[in-house]
Amino acid sequence: MTATITFSADADGIATLSIDIPGRSLNVLTDAFFSDLDAALDRLAQDDALIGAILTSGKPSGFMAGADLEELTARHEQGISASEAAAWVAGKAAAFRRLETCGKPVAAAINGLALGGGLELALACHRRFALDRADVALGLPEVTLGLLPGAGGTQRLPRMIGIEKALPLLIDGTRLKPAEALVLGVVDELAADEAALAAAARAWLLSRPQAVAPWDRKGFRVPGGAGPLAPHAPRSFMAGTSRLKATRGRYPAPHAILSAVYEGTQVPFDTATRIEAKYFGTLLADKVSGNLVRTFLRKAAARKLPRQGREDAAPLAVTRLGVLGAGMMGAGIANVAAGAGIEVALLDRSEDLASRGLDHARKQCEREVKRATMNPEDAERHLARIRPSTDFAALEGCDLIVEAVFESRAVKAQAFAAAAPRLAEGGMLASNTSTLSISGLADHVADPARFIGLHFFSPVERMPLVEVIVGKETSARTVSDALAFVARLRKTPIVVHDSPGFYTSRVFCAYIDEAMAMLAEGVSPALIENAARLAGFPVPPLAVIDEVSLDLQKLVIEQAKADGLERRFLRAEAEPVVEALVALGRLGRKSGGGFYDYAEDGDKRLWPGLADLYPCRAAQPSAEDVGKRLLYIQAVESARCLAEGVIDDQATADLGSILGIGYPAWTGGALSVIATVGAEGFLADCARFARLHGDRFEIDAAILDRSMGVAAE
């Protein structure tokens, strides 16, 4: 018995190596594991009574999840160089190579998730058997962390299934179901249950197969060919390069994967792994991968936020939910709650409107059934959990009621008054508002301690973030209950303290307002949009304003004035532009035109009339400066939010900005971007922008220091 691998052998000479990393919910590749694997291979190779081995997992959670991401983060923070990173990963690859060349056949019995380094481990075995179960997935998702598979994955997979089939799996990080993996040739056999899985692996070993990988045999050729003369080369490499233009040069991993495959598949395997290690080292030393790995870990940590104020009691279990308003947001909340097994009463002011909310869920379920990600029986059960109604009596006994009605304090107050008496004992009330003060809305609630903000993002089904907004009187118990509810929905929460615009809306407004300020200055609208894309924003600012609508922006600005907010919250740079377009009836996509014109076929183009409203000045700024203004204004606003106590830490800002408002992930988030680009250069650019464009870019050095607390977290 070793620390991470249990070694046993039977009378037929078949050894079983069962992986169980102590203290981890999932198996990950630790230093102890590699040491134990080395010892197990020594024993396997040297014992003449053993004919081969089955490598499997002793954990019910999966086969192997891959690298230890905390270790990768630590190496980033230590400032690992590209050469050091290459040497480090080469050692891991050598361990898998030793498994492949140990002289005894090894069968991988994949009895759960096999991702990243976990699948690389299985690929190094001589045959792969997988459990054909819904929760089993196989893939090499390293690209999503800014990395490439560094333990032979970019070389074994193309040699097994061909370059053309392998590249999409490597560049997109696609997860495969067992049946898909079998068709592609990633696994060799499927089994219905664990007993059949072990029996199939044993039967293969008892047939005394050769313990030689295909690429170690004389005359091996990569299926479909390799190099520039391969028939697929124009599709795989030339077209593949143009496919990577979507990364805008901000994400180096896809380019490195393409290069590693192109170069590595033309040389012997051991040379190929050195090429792979070189590219891996370059990526691991890069700030982008550090940012992406850190974001991944922060998401995991946010989903496990400690229960606040409920040390001796379990959080409220929401089994019955009320949703007020069956519009886009309310229908989405109802749908995801039903998907989590929660009974939902969905209310609106008419039967037609309430039924539309159920129709939304029905359409979503139909899509899932069509994609085979949901079976028809589950879809029916899902829809049966949503009961549309116009009667507040339908809310009787709800553990939680979420308000998602029109963004008006008076309308919301009426909804609270009618809904709150229907709550079950110990239940709580929440608002989905994105702009109105939670503390102010609490004035209309009988029990402010049990009132909280739950700001979902549209479309609710796809957007992973929920902003949990704490009012002045919200109790710690309510925060804990809200976090438990968000976790039940499999969403990522951030906790934000009540303030105008909270966190995400405040920073999002900084983004779109800066674009409107540039437009009014005479910056070309096409330059604004293209510079945003080059900076990594998924949707450029003028396009996103059209999606959320200009009349809504007008309403928000007017509400801020009515509330008597400070000048900095009144959006002075944006207001004239909003007023001008609304006066022309150009409200955005919903009216057929805003900053863009929208055709019936879905095509859109920037509205030519913008040139008359805001003539382009002769001297245009660089795309780099436009992109920086859009990135940096959000960083400055995030730093202010941290200094003012709207958010408690840098992780909240970074997660909220990436998951909620589309801040480019390569930066690490709206505060991590400062360290990514360098604090000195960031300050210099902000000072220059402040001189040229206004004091909104001013940032105090002390605030900046606090905002760069990555290492301290």
C-alpha cells in the first residue's frame, strides 16, 4: 500500500493499480502520485509472475481529473521561467512514457471522469476500457486554462486517431461521452458496469497482448498522414490557423497546440514530447495561463463559500420557489430552478404572460431533448414543476420568493406586499433588481433581515453568475440561505454590499458609457467596436447597448437622478448620447435599430446616421488606446468598489467581471488586469487618459496597491 496507489495481484498474474489520492475529492496528478507510480512500475516490471496490470481509480468520483491546479498556481506566483516549466512537465511526461515502455501490458479501466492529465495517463496505457455511464466524460480541456496537454497528449492522440480528428479535441477542449470516444478511437471498448469493465480488461490481459505502443513499432505512420504534404494539411493547418483568428492574439494556447501537433507528428515520439514540453513551458510561464487557472480555482472556491452565520444549522432548503414576473428573467429563473428539482410557482398579471414563462421552459427542454442531453421523460417532469398563475395564493408555502418585475420601486413594493405573507415560516424574499438599492427596497418589506438581492444575468440558463446583494439589514443567516440556493442552481455566487449599481451594473455602465463618450468625441464607431473585439470583449459596447436597449438606459439614468445620487453615478458622459438616440426612436435591437441597423435575416450593420450625429474627427486614436480605455475604466471603477467596501476582495471583482459582464478572461478580471499589464504602465496610461478625457480615470496609488492583492488571497 502506497500513499496514492494500492497495488494488488491475483493468481492469474494480473496486478491492479488502484489510484486514490488522499484528501482529494477527485484524483489529481500530485508529486506523490508520480513517485508511487514509479514504484508500482518497478514492481510490475521486475516480478516475472505478473503478466500485466489494470490501472483504475479507487474513488467513486472519477478516474483522474488531471493536474493539481493549486500547484500550477503556486508555480505561476513563484515566477517560473519557460525553461523551468518545460523541464518540470518533461518529468511528468517521462513517467507516462515509462508506463508505456515498461515491458508489461497495462489496461486503463476508466471508471469515471478522465480529463486532462487523467486522459493522458489512460492514453499511455496499451488499451483503454471505459464505463459507459452518463457521468463519465473524457477530454483534454487544458486549452481552457491557457495550457496544452503536456504529458504526451498532443502527440499520442494524433498518432491514435489522426491529426484531423485530434485537433478539434485539443484546440476546443471538447469533452466526449464514452460512446463518442469509442467511435473516434480514443477508447477501445465500453462496459455497462464496473464488474464488466474489470472483466473486459482482465480478458484482454489474459490474451497475452504485446506491450508496445503503435508508434514504437517499425514503419508506424500517423493515420491520415503528417506534415505539409498530408492530404488534410490545408484543412488542419492552413484553415486551422485562420480559425484561431478568433483568439485575437490574446490566448496563445491554441496556437501552441497547433504548432506542437504540426512539428511533433513529423518526428520520432521521444523527440515529439520534447517539442510538446517546450511549448507547454512557454504557456505555463505566460500570465494568461496563470489568470485562467486562477479564475478556475476562484469559481470552485466561490461555489463552496462558507455558510455565514449558520455554524450550528443547515441553510434553508428551498423546495418550493415563487417567481414574480414571467418575463425573460423570471422565466429563466423558474426554468433553472425546475432543473434543480425545485417546485416553482410562476406569477404574472395575466394568464397569457404567465403561460409564456412556461413556454420558455418548454422550448429550452425541447432543445435539450433534441441534443440528447435530456430524455423526454425528464423533460416532462421538469415542466410539471413549473406552475404558471395569476393568483398570489399560488405562492402559499414558498420557502423563497424572487421578484423579477418591472424595474420600478413602486411596482416592486406592491409585489412584495402581496407576496410576503405567503412565505413559509422561516422563508425569505429576494429581488432580482440590477439597479435599485436593496436597502431602499427593504423599506417596503416587513422583515428586512430576511430580504436580499439575487441578481441573475440574461440568459439565465447560460450565464453562470449570481450577484448576491447584502442590504443594510440583511442577516448573515439570509446570506447563508441565499448562497445555498445559488449553489443548488449550480451557479457561481459573488457577495456584494448594497451600493448604487452594486458591482456588476456599476462596472458594466463604465464600459458602455466610455464607448458612448468616445463616440461623442468623434471616435469612429467601427474603431470602437473592433478595438473592443481585439481587446477580447465577446460583445463590443455599442452592440451590447442595443441588446439591453437605450430606453432602459434612459430609465436607469432618470432613476439615479430621482434618487439624488452623487454626480459620479449620474452617467454624464452617456446621457446625451442616450437621449439623442431615444429621441429618434432608436431604442436598440427591439425597435429594429439603435447604434446598429437590424435586418430581418438577423444581419446587423452600424447605423450610417451615426456619422451625422457624431462626425468622426480627422485624427483617430489607435485601436490599442481605445481598447485600453474600455479595459482600464472598468479596472478603475472596480478599484473604487473595493476601496468603498462594495466588494470585499479582488476575487469578487475578477469573477464578477468575467462571469457576469464579459470582461476578457485573458486579463484575469477587472482587477487582475492591472498586474497583467503591469502597474507602472497602467498608472501612466490612466494618468494620460485622465488628462485627455476626464478625472474618471484618476486612481489613487494606495487604492491601486490594495487592488493588486493576488498573492495575498
